[in-house]
Amino acid sequence: MTPSPRRLTGDSSAPPEVVVSALVAAGGGALFVLTALLRWYADGDAGFLTLPLGALVLELLVAGGLLAGFRPARVTGVVLFAVLALLHLLIVLAAAPWWVRLVSGVLCAAHVYGVVLLNLAPARAHLGGRE
């Protein structure tokens, strides 16, 4: 296995695929929590916050691992993004206000995009996987 050009030149910055995936994780989690806060404000039920807060914590851990170059963060991110994409798809299909379904549809697409980015060769090479 040949080392990646980034390791040969001493440049340790993450490739754009990893950075955008980390932004999808952090931004997606924050937007999910914001949607839950708005729904709590509109409906008066704090139960909407439990799942988004848990997802935010997990997504921030994955984002930090991706940016730090932690090897298992890629596989963990792919699994977490896939599960969250399915969760957002269920929210889209549920009986919820139109704006909640719209935001969940966008978040579903963003998480699928994150899965695709993490499976590209530069992300795999940066995180120590096969090229």
C-alpha cells in the first residue's frame, strides 16, 4: 500500500470530503435540535427534544473523530448517517407539520450525501481505509 500524497508532503489537513461530512454531522444535528426546539415552542411538549439531543451528541462525536482522523470514525459515521437518514425519512412520512417534514427531508438528503462522501477514496485514504 502506497502512502497518500498528503502523508508524503506532511500536509495533515483533512480532504474536503471529510470536512463536508463533519459539517453535515454538526450542522445536521444542530438543525434537528433547532427544529425540536421550535416544535416544543409551538406545541408545548418537551418530549420532542430527547431524540434530537441524543443525535446531536453522537453526530458531534463523529464530526470530531472525522476531523481528528480517528480511523473508526468513518465506519461509525456511515452507520450513524444511514440510521439518521432513515429516521428523517420516517419523520417525512409521519403526520407532522409541513415545515418539520420539509426540514427532515433536507436532513435526510444531507445524511445520504454524507454517506456518499465518506465512501469516496480521499476520505477512505485519509482515515486509514483501503483506497
